[in-house]
Amino acid sequence: MPHRLPALIVVDVQRAFDEWEAAGKRRNNPDALARIVDLLAAFRASAAPIFHIRHEGTKPNSTFLPTRTGYAVKDGAREQAGEAVIVKRVNSAFIGTDLEMRLRASDIATLVICGATTNHCVETTTRMAGNLGFDARLVRDATWTFDRTGPDGDTHSAEEIHAMTLSNLNGEFARIVTTSEVITSLTAMRQ
């Protein structure tokens, strides 16, 4: 029988993104970290499994190198004793890690995914979760991204990119949910 409670997958909530902002990159969803903190508190209160995904850069100039300040996890999103930390080196938390094996070994069927950034590591992890047969839920207000320039030189706002990513994933790869919906559902499971 599958694990009754979902697992929370917290993707790359690292200080490198603060450094990007300090360097002038513009992001959406400024309250995402507060929502992640809320999710962590709810999952801890429910004794539901939590997996912290950390990105380790491989390029010499990466802000995610373990020797750089950007590698550290943001305050409020740090793991607590007993919570799994999985280090990845590509966009997907499933590639080159034992995440899938750990989830299957614990018979976890439902994944609640949050973190950064919406259209990179969160999206890639969510797509793979869906492809691997997990019941994936992407928390729309607990993820964020940055403005980007496309290959044609057009600028795309973080809000547009975030909305398009959610639209692309909705239904086919995941259910798009809010923090409050997740917490309400977890609370109902406890009763």
C-alpha cells in the first residue's frame, strides 16, 4: 500500500539566487520562500517525508559551486535532523541521484514539489516525476523564476515564464496547487 502522506520535494532553495537578484536579475513571486517555510512547517507537523534537493555547480564560474557562498541554503529552508539531502548536478533531481530509489523504497506515490526555478530545475524534476508515474503536485506560489531573453532577443518576464511553465505542466505532468491547498489536505489527513 502506498505511503499515505505525500513527500515534499524542496528544489534548490539556495543563496545563489539571492546573488543573482543582487546582480540585477529580476524575479517573480517574492513570497515564495515564505510559502516554502509554511510547507516545511506543515510537513514537519504531519511527520511527512521531506527531501531537500541541492544543486552543485560543475562549471568553474558557477554560483552553485560548494566552495562559493551561493551553494548555501537560504535561511528558513534548511534541513532539520533526519531530513534527506540529495545533491544533484543537472536540472532533474532524479538524474544521477538516488531520489527515485528512496521514494520507491518508502512506497511514496505523491510528490509535492516547490523551490527554484520554476522553468528549470523545478520543471525538469516535475516532468520526470510525472513520467516516472508519481502523482506530482507543483505548488505555484512556492516557486519562482527570473526574466529571460529568448534566442530571438525578445525579453520574457518572470511572470510570463512562470505562468507558461505552469500551463505546460498542468494536467499532463502534474496538478498545479497552492500552498494553502496542500496544507489543508495535509491537515485533513492527520484527522
